[in-house]
Amino acid sequence: MSDNKYVGFNNDKHGMTQLGRIVLDGWLFGFIPETEDCAGWEMGRMQMLMDRVQDEWDKYGNLPSRLPEDLRQRHVELYQKAMALAKTKGWNPELGEDD
């Protein structure tokens, strides 16, 4: 993040950051097209997307297992792809002692 702007999912450290997951969920719920990675978005705009995503997740108790089948499958596909990419960038899903 520089100058209070998001670097974008594709330029994010590994994509599995809080903002990266907001982009993934924005794609999941159709709030932004997959061609939009939010590069250059100011934090206020990211917050608006975050609010929309949170409102949508609230409908499903914030659990992927409660998503309708089509969205659940889409969630699996998006997150599997994102996690595989993140691992190539050095992401480790295991929390360390300092996390």
C-alpha cells in the first residue's frame, strides 16, 4: 500500500492479505469483475467494497458452508487458485508464534 492506495490483488505481497481476501470476495459475490484487481483504489473505496462484502457474508453467517451451492463452488475455486498462487509467493498459511 502506498500513498493510501491499494497495490491491487495481483501486486499484493501474496494476495491472502485482508485486502486481498476482500478482492476475492468481491469477485465471488459479483461486486467487481475478475478483471478488476483494485490496483490504485484509495482506502475509502476499498472500505466501501469491504462493507458490501461484509453485508453479503452476514446473510450466510460468514460461513462458506452456508453459501448456495453455486457460490460455494465458486468460493472453493477462487480460494484454491489464490492459495496456490500465494504459496508460490512465499505465503505460509500456518501461523507462527509472532502472528
